[in-house]
Amino acid sequence: MDWLLKQAEDSTSPYYHRLDTANIGQLGHSEGAMSTCMVASEPRYKALASICGTTTLKGVHTPFLFFCGGKDTVVGCDGPRSTFLTVTDQPAILIDELNADHGSWVYQGAKGVSLSMAAAWFRVHLMGDTANRKYFYGANCTFCTDSRVKVEQNSLMSQ
């Protein structure tokens, strides 16, 4: 992240003034999801998401999306669910894509739940896209009523 932030201010960089350095999120898959959890206290993050992996959280200060696959034999849903349950003072949601395995998010593309879910999550929390809140927030959220998934929301997702 430090490198990217430096590039955003370097006039010789292709990233010069092309990055929104005030709204930064992190998403990781598997071990990358563990990394996302490990740096959850980083104050520059505004939203986080993990796909098929977690570890103990410390200092979460942003909305957090957890995703797991119901047919994942590498990382089951118990770990992500346990970690999700520890987030009580920030909005958090767990989405279990019932027929997904560890890599489904890659090869399902836009037709699967995970990529559309991640894009919508970051649009809401990094871009202020209120139209996409319906996917996650409220008792009748779009993913809450999607038969492909099982959703758990913490109490801050009812807004």
C-alpha cells in the first residue's frame, strides 16, 4: 500500500493522480484473506473483505465482508463464521455460497455470487454507492433472499 500511495504522487508513475488514496479497501482469498485479517487494524483501510480464509482479528475499524464456499474442502465455513462472529462494533456480513468450492470465485466470473458481491461491497463502502446497499443491508437484502447463499448479518447490518 505504501508503494501505491507513493506512486499516486509520483509524476513519472502511470498511477499519478489516478488512485483514490482516501478510500482504500483490501480483499484477499485464502492465505490472502488471512493477510487481510492480519492487517485489519491498518487505519487507512475503509472496507475489508475475505474470500475463503480468515484468522484472528485485532483492531477492526471498518465494514467487513466474509465469504465462504459451502463445498470448500480447503477452508470450510466454520473458520470464517467464527471470525465473523467477533466483529460486533462494525458492520459485518457472512455470505456462504452453498455450491462454491475454494476456487469458484475465480472461474464463475460475474455469474457467480462472489465477484459481484465483492464489487458491490467496495462500491458501497469506498465509493458511497447507496444503490448497492440493498445487496447487504436490511433483513430483506438481495443476498439475504438469494437461494444460492446463506447469509448472516451482525446487528449493524440492519440499517
